Amino acid sequence: MSIRTLDDLLAEGVSGRRVLVRADLNVPLDKQTGAITDDGRIRAVLPTLGALVEAGAKVVVCSHLGRPKGAPDPQFSLGPVAGRLGELLGAPVHFATDTVGDSARSTVAGLADGQVALLENLRFNAGETSKDEAERGAFADQLAAFGDAYVDDAFGAVHRKHASVFDVPARLPHVAGRLVLREVEVLSKLTADPERPYVVVLGGSKVSDKLAVIEALLPTVDRLLIGGGMCFTFLKAQGLEVGSSLLEKDMVETCRNLLERSGGKIMLPVDVVVADAFAPDAAHDTVRVDGIPSHRLGLDVGPETVAGFSAALSQAKTIFWNGPMGVFEMPAFAAGTRGIAEAITKADAFSVVGGGDSAAAVRALGLDESSFGHISTGGGASLEYLEGKTLPGIAALEN
């Protein structure tokens, strides 16, 4: 990549300069208490922020959280994130209660060398996500006024053509942060010349969400293991009944074609855990995939499937995993995801966890993060990278 890096910026000297950092602090919050339930994305940006603080920069951090509709919404405030970020940095983070208004201007103006400010949720301003280039550009102008240089360390947002990701770099000297650089280096290993056998595990709910990456990966991988809710559309394509399990009827023919073209590369579950209802205390048991009762729905892959998938993973030298095998948030339906995750850690392979729910599952199940080669912070971004798409945020850094 022809991209300047954080080390290039640090070599030029940043002491006393304002550095605008686009981070991905889109962390999950407890709906009842507003508390952060997983601070993985905050911790991921610490190496970049720490280096800038140590070098004496005035650091202005910006991020989105959730999907507010272009106006302030208290449930999506970054206030709790400012508190946690300060704890992790070991110094107070000055929080602006707006994005580019009076509070943001006074907060940034008051920064001393080595101090950090966090602006309120970027998506509280309609200009951040606008498809109108003039509106987006006007917001980018206001954001760019807070920095003498720009660092993109928000890999989870680089697939979005948003003001803070795509337009601000055109207005300031710009570099890639340490997280973005690491993400691209790791994912390029999967697309350039992966060590073989190369095994991909895909889960999650919908085939339609993963169709493009399946199409892109099929010619490249040695085995493609499919679990999660999306497996039931593939099972239906094999002529099996799936009861009341999640099913995308308009994707059945597509799945049938994929199976025919895969040359036997695609592995599907042989047994599943079925339940009477989508509930943590629902009655459930394990059945073969050709014996799913009409009134029950599949919520996890079964132990025989875990064993078969684990055997394929044990032979791998390169592994990419995106999407849980079942409803891991409910303990009764977490065994499949745990089993596959543990099999990945035991394999003598370079392993990449593709962000999103997979990364959340690793932490929620209490698994050792260091036992994976890399845990991505960007689910959608990592998939689009593997699809071969141009990511707007990366393209903006290359310009």
C-alpha cells in the first residue's frame, strides 16, 4: 500500500500539534444501564492514542456509536466511552457534548500538549452519513478545522463513504493508524497467498449478507464450513425440511447453485440443536439435519457437526472465521460457537477472527484472545476487503 503511517507522522513531530483521530468506538451498551458491555474496540485504538499522547500531540478523537438518525439521541451518547477511554489511558478525556458546535470548539481549544478530547457521536450530525457530497463536505470542513493532521484508526468504518472517513483525509495531511495498518496487513495475507490448507468458517443469520464473500472465496479456499442461521437455507437447497428455522426462501436456488459449483468444498452441519421457541429457557434437543421437526427451529449446530468441522480445522494452515455457529448469547445454544472457536485455537494455523459477532463471542465466552492470530475490529469491513472491494476509507488514505 502507498499509505503514510503513524510512524511517518511521529517522525515529523507532533508536539503541540492538533491531531484528529477517527477511531471506531462503536461499543455495545447495556440497554438498561447504558454501561459498556465489551470495550474491545476502545482497547484496540490505545496503541495509536498512546503514541500520540506520549509525543505531546493535542489529540482530538471522533467516532460514531449506533445508528442515530442525524440528530442528538441520548441513548447513543459517547459519554460513557469517554469515561472508559480515560480509565484505559490513565488520564482524563475531555468530552465535548456536541460534534462541531460550541462545546467541541471550546474543548479542542482548551487542550494542552499530551491531552485527549473526544467529540460527541459523529452521527448526531446528518452531514456525517449524507449521500449529498456538498452536505458531507461541509461537515468534513468543520471536522478538519480541529486538526493539523488526520489519523484513521477506525478499520470498522473504512468501508463507509462517510465524512469523517472519506472526506476529511482530503482536507488534512493523513496517515493510517496502527490498528488500520495491522488489519490491512493481516487481511492481505488471506487474499495474496494464504498458506494451505486454507479453511473458512462462516456463520451468522443470513446467506444474503455473506453471498458476495462466499462467491469471492470459493475459488480460493480449500474448505468452506457453514453454520449459524444461514446454514438452514443451504440445507433447504439440499431438499431437507428445516421446520421453523430461519430461512431465506429467495436464496434457496442460489445456495443450490453454490453447492453444485463448490466441488465439495462446502461443509454443512450434520446435526443441529432445535428448540420449541427462540428463548433461553426453551425446551431443546439435538437432531440429525434430516429429522428437524416441523414445529421446531434450529438455534445451534450439534456436537457431531462440531467434531467434523474441528477435524477440517485441525488440518488447516490458514483460518478465517466470521459469524457465530448459533445463538451464543443464550448458554443453551452456545456450545457450537465455543467448540469451533476452541478448535481454531488448537489448530497449527494462522487464524483471523473477522470482527463483529465473532469477536464479541470470543470475549463473551471467556476465550483467550491471544490464542487467535488476529481478531479484527471490523466485521463488514473485513468481509468487503476479502470480497476485493475498494474500501473508501483506505482509498482516501492512498490519495
